[in-house]
Amino acid sequence: MKYTQLPNTDITVSELCLGTMTWGRQNTQEEGFEQMNYALDQGIQFWDTAELYPVPTLPELYADTERIIGNWLSKNKKRSELVLATKIAGKAPFTKHIRTTDFTSDAITQAITNSLERLQTDYIDLYQLHWPTRNTNFFGKRDYPLEAFHSDEWKDNIYEVLITLQSEVKSGRIRHIGLSNETPWGVMRFLEEYKKDYSLPKVITVQNPYSLLNRLYEVGLAEVSHREQVGLLPYSPLGFGVLSGKYLGGKTPQDARVTLFPNYNRYSGPEATAATEAYAEIAAQHGLALPQMALAYLRTKPFVTSTIIGATSMPQLIENIASIELSLEDIVIEQIEAVHKRFPNPAP
């Protein structure tokens, strides 16, 4: 395994991060335990979860993923070997069973308490806001919503959010903070408050979608990462499995994510499919596995801190972790960039 540091910290993390969002729905607790055991044996000690998981979310399964991780921690007593990240869910129609408020002080405090109890730990290394509660573009929305100009109920309480998180850092319940599904404006707004008062916690990471099919992070946020030392934790690096190539030719493999949940189709449009076919040709030309090539490409980017990999089967996980050994030749990168010019960001 290869390692790096969480920006502005002395915390070492593996360059691959274990994603967990399927545990409790597509994967059983036993399967989650198997993935955690294997990942840690391979040196992946950075794990990411959320109170929302598993997804797609169901009220009756709320936070089961955190519970599975907590049960593993209780059984194996290896908390000190891990860097553990989780997230607070934002207000949304599909989270009414979690909360109906914005990120208020009470909501954040209670959410951290609940996550600590479920994870069976007394601290969280990286605590993230899962998505903005304001009206903006994320979760597959490419363009900024025009309705936000006319009706936006959100009140800017970012300073108050940071004050609450500051208290949690001082108490030792969380160590550092991050954002997720954020825009350049959103990240800079948090950093603006931090720069007014350096006693506040600084955002050190952003967890956003980033893959060969969606490189929108490069448009504005990559410079934020560079200038402000905020690392990207890419999620969906294989585009819901599309970049494994398993859906090419119109295939609908049984138990695959997009097969089970057809509304998870943002990476499955005609242009995304054409781009995936072109990337598959590059991989075949050079004797590479397409998913390993896709993951290895992300590690060439200096703003990427750790790539979040998730799998529903052990063969998938084994193949994805093995990508850490792959270094792409210049000709492969040049061919990838040529495809990107033909199909720039075909999936939001």
C-alpha cells in the first residue's frame, strides 16, 4: 500500500480509502467484516462511512453501516490502527427520517453522539458534512439551479456550524472536518470564516465525485485544492461500476448496482457509454484491466488525497486494491486525455 497525509495534519492515510455504503443493504454484516479484514490486511487503514448509509437509503436501515463497522471494531479491538471518517446527513426529502433541519448546533452535536455510539468509538478522525443544505448543484446536477435566484430559504450559518465543530474538536470527539458534494463557492465560504478566526477548524478535505467520466472537480475546485491545501477524496471513481466495463454491450449483470437501482443512471447515458468504450479500448491495447486503469489515473492528480473504493464482492475489492501497484505510462495518460477531449465530462 502507498500512503500520504491528510492535508495540514500529521495523520497518515492509505491512498485508497475503503468505502462502505453498500453494507447493510447489498452486503450483509458478514460480507462487510470480510471486506474490512481484507482491506486492513492490505494496508488500507482509512475507512469512510456516513449516518445515511446504506444507500439507497431506507428508514428501516438507517445507519446500519455504522453499526456494522462498530460491531467489527468491538470484535477486533483495532480502532487505533484506523483513520475513520463519517458524515452528517443534510436536510432532504429522502432524509426526513433522519432530520428535518439544517445543520444546526443541536443537530450536529446529536449526530456526532449517535455516530460515536453506533461506531463504538470515542472519536472520529474526519467528520464531514455530507452535502450542502442550500439550493445548489450536486448529486448529478450539472448546472446551477435557476430557481435558487428566486426562492432560497437557506440562511448562511456557516460560522455557527464551525463554532459547533470547534467545540467538538476541543472535546476530542472529532479530530478534523471535511465537506462533501460541495461547490467552489461552498468550500471557499468555509475557508473565509476560518481565515477570520484561525482558532476555528479548517476544512481539510472535500469528498466529491471524480472519475474518468466526471472530471468537473478540475473546473474550479482543483485550484481551491491547490491554493488552499484542501484534499479531494474522490467517490464513485468507477462511476457506479460503469468503468468496470460490466455494463458495456447493453449488459445488465445480476445484482449489479445500476441493475438493481435503475435510477442510479447518471453514468449510463449515451456519451458516457461511448467514453467508457473508448477507455476500454485503451485498457485492452495496453493489457490493463479497465477499472485498475481508471483508479490509477486518479492517483496521478496532485489534488487527490485518497480514492474511495467500494465493492459488493470480494473479487471486485481485490482487483480495485491491486490497482495501487499500477503506474500508468505516459502514452496511456496521453490517450486518456485524448478521449477526455472527445467526451468532456459526459456524466455529471
